[in-house]
Amino acid sequence: MKKYGEAAVIEMVMQALPEIAKNVAEPLSRVDKITMYGEGNSARLLGDIVNGTNQVTEGITAGMGIDIKALIAGILGGRLAAQTPDKADDTPAA
């Protein structure tokens, strides 16, 4: 039953992630123009976006105990493993 509860919480978080991302990005949708001066400002802007995303995922981990990065890596790893053909089937019979 505990695993069911954990799975339900994880499912709720995964369903909420698009809404979280939308709310984080929403203020930028009202920006008409960005003027940057100096060197490296576009890299800094990208770095700020990545840092903001990291803060959200770390907040979820700290607040709910759910490691979003590990969860996504596990899901993607499972999908890749399911798509990879079994090497044992490809070896010729002796």
C-alpha cells in the first residue's frame, strides 16, 4: 500500500510539472524585447533559466522527498532499455 501511495504522489508531481514550467515561463511571454550588453549575456540568461529549473526540482525533492531528476532518468532509461534489442538474440548459433 505504501508503494501505491508513493506512486500516486509521483504521478501527481509528474502531471503538475508542465503547469509548473508554464508558470515559471509565463512572465517571459510578456517580454517584447531583450537587449543584452557585454559579453556572455546570452550564456548567462541560459544559465539563469537552468538554475531556476534546478531550484524548482530541488524544492520538490526537499519538500516532498521525490527526486525528479532520478525519476525522469529512470523513466527514460526504462524506455531506452525496452527499445534496445536483446544482444543474446543476435548472436549466431555455434
